[in-house]
Amino acid sequence: EEAIVLALKTPRNSDERIWLGDYGSPLRDNALMLSLLEENKLLPDEQYTLLDTLSQQAFGERWLSTQESNALFLAARTIQDLPGKWQAQTSFSTEPLTGEKAQNSNLNSDQLATLQVTNSGDQPLWLRVDASGYPQSAPLPANNVLQIERHILGTDGKSKSLDSLRSGDLV
């Protein structure tokens, strides 16, 4: 058990590749550690810490390597069916939310602005809030990057007007 605790506390130096084929990452390593700890029912408190760290790491990535995707899959597979009833009181419902699995809720902007969640159960409660939306008005066009012009040319290389074109004309 001491070796496991030491391994959990030893950070991966991602700047230093041990060998040419080392494509590892902290995200991959944490996902695999979580998977192994859960499969062997070891150190449940450390699993909670790893799960929190892993959630933050995975959420911050725009893309994942094949190894990272596989490691996250393995971690998710081992923890998805863990027993544990949870209960939470929310500001958008008078009745407490309860369940044994993950739950999603869609909130409007008013509910989201005043959202409060309290763990009213005796099991750990993991919460993730993702917000998406559309702007009230279209953004101003950016004209400092590209400038696009369109010229319609006939088969002879001379400019043509769209008004003068007929169906079947070659341009």
C-alpha cells in the first residue's frame, strides 16, 4: 500500500520523455490509476481525489490522444456502475434530486444565475456545470484577417457580370 501511495504522490514530468515512444500524459496516467484502484477496490479516498483531478484535466482538453481516450474509457467503465445513492437539494426544485446514477438537468438562464446545490445525502456528490448559449446579437465582422473578393470570368478570361449570365453559360 505504501508503494501505491508513493506512486499517487509522484507527479509525471511531462516535459521529459523517458524514451522515444513515450506518449503518456498526466491525464492518461491519472485515468489508468483510477481504473486500477477501483478494479482492485483500493484507497477509495484517493479515488475521489483522482476523479476530481481527472475531471478538471479532461474538461480542459480540446482533443485527446488515442491513449488518453482509451484510458478515460477504462476509468469510466470501472466507475460507471458504482453503487451509491446520492441526494441533493437544488435551488430550482423544492423536492430533492435523488438517484443512483448520473443525472443531467437543463436550466434556463434565470435558474442558472441563481443555482445552488447542497449535498443532502451521505455519499460524495460530484457536480459539473456546463453552460452553452448564443449571443444576443451577431458579432461584428472581422476584417483584419482575410479579405475575399469574387470575380466571375468567362472561358476567355474576361470579367462577366452575374446579371449577364444565362443558364448553361460556361464561366
